[in-house]
Amino acid sequence: MDKKRNIKIGVFYSLLTVSLVVIIFMFGIKAAVGISEFLQGRKPVSESSLYKDSVSTPQLYPIIEATNTSEINIEGITIPNETVDIYLNDLNVKTFESNADGVFKGSINLALGINTVYAVTKTHNEQISDPSKTWTVFYEKDPPYLQILEPENGALVKRNNSVSIKGEVRAKTSKAMINDHLVIIDENLNFSYPVNLNEGENKFKIVCFDPAQNQTELEWVIHFQP
């Protein structure tokens, strides 16, 4: 009886070994380990946990870094004929369907300021992929603040033709240019740009712009009398 029992046990473990080799080949080591632990009574193994590694992570095509319009296009690739959840600032805002080639596309509406966007594939049998790469998008619709502190517009400068145009902005992402020359904005969001005036009327175009290409433009006139 012991001999027959030993033979049965040997056959059982041989079949188990073959089964685990097949599972490793088809689904990976994690799935095989999960089944082994399940058979040994260590913990239950759900279908989704066995197959999660087989759901490839979706890929989002590069997204614009900054924009002044709330709606942007989203496009990427994943498993063919499945659904893709789009997350905006960690909230599921849209679900797209991938076509026979695995391509999905659509549009989403951004919130003002900094936005993070990523995608997750969900199969018809509720398997879920890991999140895609996260993209960051800056959205701003209003023109940036720009204030010229001195000299006043239309001011008359006498004798010394060397003056500085001083101003301020309110956002660290703002940049400023005077007559197409980039000015340096300090940590207090102020700038000072030295100029040499010609006799009579001197015109300056002062522009402030943000990463979303919103801009504020001022025309400034300074008169000089030697």
C-alpha cells in the first residue's frame, strides 16, 4: 500500500511540476508562485492578480507642455479593442476605446494651472494595467500681469541720457522683453533694464509672456532733452 501511495504522490508532483512550467512559460513566474502558494494554503489567488502582468502598460504620445486653451487632444497606443481610462490630476475624466491597431484618441478639458495626465488600460474581463508615463501640462487663459514702475510713460528726461526701465511681474513663469531683448527678472519678480536715450522721442515695446503664450504688451515713450 505504501508503494502505491508513493507512486501516486510522485505522479501528482510530476504533473504539478509540468503545470507550473507551462504557467511560467505562458504567464510568468509571479503567476506560478501565486498558484503554488494557493495550493499550499498560504493565500487565495484571484484571476485578476494572476493575469495582471499580461496587461501591457498604455503609451501616451507626447502632450503639449503649455497651452492657453482648455481642451487638448490625447492619443496613444495599447492593447487592441480594449478601453483606456484617462486620469487628470488623479481623477478618471474620460474613457476611450482602442481600435483594431491598439490606437486610442480623444480630447479632455484641463483645469487652470498645472495638470497631470496619465492613462490606464482596462480589459473586458476587468484586468487593469499599470499607469502610463505621467505628462504635465500648464494651462492659463489670462494675459500675465505687467507693470512699469519707472519712468512714467511720456516722461521727459534731461541732461543724462542713461536711464533704467523698471517694472514687475507676478508669476515666476513669466518672461519679459523690451524691444525684443530679454530682460532678467529677479527673485522678487522685478526687473530693471538700462537704456541710452536719443534726443527727442524714444519708443519702447515692452512685452510680458507666459509658457502658454499669453502675453501683455505695452508701448512706452520716453523723451530726452540734452
